[in-house]
Amino acid sequence: MTDTTVALVVAQYNASVTERMEEAARGAADERGVAVAEAVDVPGVYDTPLVADRLARRDDIDAVAVIGAVVTGDTDHDRVIADTTAQKLSAISLDRDTPVTFGVAGPGMSGAEARERVEKGAEAVNAAVDLLEALDDV
């Protein structure tokens, strides 16, 4: 898509996973012919909605891909984080009329399982571009 720009919001918690996810996201953007206009690092997945919302407001951003990894712990905290974040990001996408995609590995997985899912970064960018293309037809 010519002149299409995406922004990345990258959670730094579990950076050994999310750094690789960002690489996969950038690779997918290159393959799809879209520019990564900006990449913003945030502390964790739970922190992504505020930055995603600000980016979705910008005229120079066509879509936002959120990247992160939520691994399981001794409590259900991972599910709370993932569920809350997914709901907030969906609301931002609807409120801003801008695709905001959820490239988050987890919840309910170990760090090793999350490392096996680094392609979630590419999937988030591909979903954003696919959604932009679908919206062109609506």
C-alpha cells in the first residue's frame, strides 16, 4: 500500500521476546510496502493503550500495531492484563476509526512459549494492513 504508515507500540517487559517481535513487525511492514512511521517503547502491555490512542489520533498514522508478551505467573494477573488491554485497544480502534491491532503473545504461556510466537509482531502489522485494505472497500 503506497504511502501507508503504521506505528508500533512495543512493550519492553519480556524484552527478549518483544525485541524479536518488533523485528518481525518491521520485516512484515517492508514486505507489505508500508512505512513504520514511529515505534514507541512502553514499560509493559498494560501501558500500551494510552500511547496507541495518541498515535491513532495522528493524521500521519494509518494504523497502530501493538506488540507485547504476557507470560503466566502464580496468579491470574496475566489474564487480567491481556483482557483489559485487548478491550481498551479495541475501543481505541473504534473511537478513532483507525486500525489498532493486538500482536500480543499470551496470556497463559511460559516465557519459552512466548519466544516461539515472535511472529505475533508480523501478524499485527499484516492484520493492520489487511484491515486498512478492507476499510478502503467499505
